[in-house]
Amino acid sequence: MPATRFFIMRHGETVYNAARRLQANHIHTPLTRLGAEQALAMGEALRGALGDQPAVTLHVSETGRALQTMAMITDSLGLDWFAARRTDDLKEIDMGSWCGRLYDDVEAEIGPIVLADHLLRPAPDGEDYPMIAARLNRWLGEVADQPGDHVIVMHGISSRVLRGIMARYPVHPDLGVPIAPSLVQGSIALVVDGQETVLFGSERGTEHA
């Protein structure tokens, strides 16, 4: 049987990304023009890899920015946006009471929140990385044995944890879970049988979730 393939994508740039604000999961943060162009480019890259109207399973974070990105991707592929499986398990790291605030304002109060390699310091009242890994492992337990191609639209930090788990990256010495390298927004990582390749986009992404 063909290998199960996971195409894991970051949503396109949002107005919060452009303004360097920490995003929440419960409010809609629309894509910028650049973000829309990134979403369309991912759709075209996927169509080049999978063809038109491919037989895939769609998965998307239950957030406005991911759903908007998925809408453009499904349009490029000739697929039904309503067929996407929406789940909070794929949401971004919850930054608690820091959500909606400017990075600079939070850092002026408590010090750096951007760690090495574009990772985010967890908020005292938000999620830590093991909490992210727990919900992603729950999601993987539901889908990992389903054959075929899976197209996933999610977020910067949470996708790095998911890719870290799936592609068997080393456990981060301070954060306690496997974490994959940062990818730019509008990128596609392909994970097959525990091996990852960057299908579209590049490394050296930003910290913006």
C-alpha cells in the first residue's frame, strides 16, 4: 500500500503577524494581502504535487486564520472547504493574558518572550509545550492509522511540535517535547514514515504564531 503522507502547513500572514501582536485562538485575525498570496501559493504547490481534485483528507485548526488559508487552498485544489475536519487540537499555543498584546509591550514588562530558534516563552496562564504535545498526540491517535494523503493547515509553534513528534526530532532540553525547525509562513512540510522534507517554503521562519 502507498505510504500515508502528511502535508503540514502554516497559515498565511495575518494582520496580527504584521503588527507583531500575539494572536489568540478565539478571535478571527484576518490574512493580509501577503498572507492571501502565501495561501494561494501553497494551494498551487499542492496542486503541482497532488493534481487537481486529489483524494485527500483535509484537517484544519478551528481558527479564523487557518480556516481562511484552507479556503484558498481548497479553491486551488478544486476541493470542498466544508469537507475539512475542524479541530481545536491543531490550534496555536495559548498565550493566555498576553494574547492581543504587542510583543514589545509584553517584553517591556517581563523580559524576552521570544526564545532561541523563534520559539515562544509560555505565558504563566497559558499553555506549555507538553500541553501542546498532549493534544497533538490525541489528534494523531485518531488519524495516524488512516491511509492516504492528509492536508493539514495549522500554526507556527503547534506545527513545529506536531512535526517534531511525527518526524522524531530530538526532545528540546528546556521545553520537554520534540520540536522541528522553524519554517516561514506559507510553507509546506511533508512527513512520510517518520521522515520530513520541506516541500514548499523554507526554514528560518518568524516567531509569529
